[in-house]
Amino acid sequence: KSLLCQELQSTNTLTFDGRIWHGENTDFLGLRELLNSTEYSAPVCIWGGGGTLPVIQKLLPNAVAYSTRTAKRRDQKEEISPETVIWAASPNAQFPPNHWKPSLIIDLNYREDSQAKEYCQTVGARYISGLYMFKAQARAQKEIWGHADDSE
């Protein structure tokens, strides 16, 4: 595993050089590229997260993580109302609290039926699809796998 994979405890891309398996995390690369291409405002809340939570928190250390199951902060501190929501929730997750009125939703999902789209319409927020992140990940994987071919 790369140092990044070890730090995040997450690997999503594997290569084999004929002797050893190597792991990399393209979630980090994809999300970094998405965030660098987007103007967003604090405070930022992460709705959900699951396996991507360490990646999001590494890139946005001041973002506040919320559980979709309890709709409460994971750190049990005082509730806030975000300006930006990073939507990293499962397809059947409940919506964030009613008092939230974010101006931007960054959806890490790239499916047409993502609940984040419906939530955006409910609160009147601008929507950014996770498709940008997905394509950035694909470019990174292509680069990683291209280098794997060089070692054979």
C-alpha cells in the first residue's frame, strides 16, 4: 500500500508487478481535483461519509461530519448549519436536518437518481455532481495502470 493508503486505511486501485500487489487510493486524487475546481464556502458539513470519510477529512480538516443515521454530529459537539454540504450518503439515507439551508451541495455520487439532487431542489441549493470526481479517479487509475505495464 502507498503511504496515502496506509494513512487513510483505504485502497481502491490495485496493480500487480509480477511479484507484489500495490495499492493506491484514487478517491483522494478525485476529490482533490473536484474541490480545486469548485468555489465553496464554509462552514462545510459532510453528510454521511462511510469509507470516504477519512479522505474528505484529510482534504477538508475543518469540515464537520454528520451521521445520516442519527442526523447528529459525529463528534457530539454543538450543531451547525452549513453553507456547503459534501453529500457522501448511501442511496437510502435520510435528508439532513430541516433547519439546514446550504447554498451548495457537492454530491460524491454520480448516479442520476442520487437523493442529493432531490435535496438540492428542496433547499434551493446549487448542485455539483460527483461525476467530475469519478472522471478524475478514472484518469488517475489509467495513469497508475499505465505505469504497471511499464514494470512487466
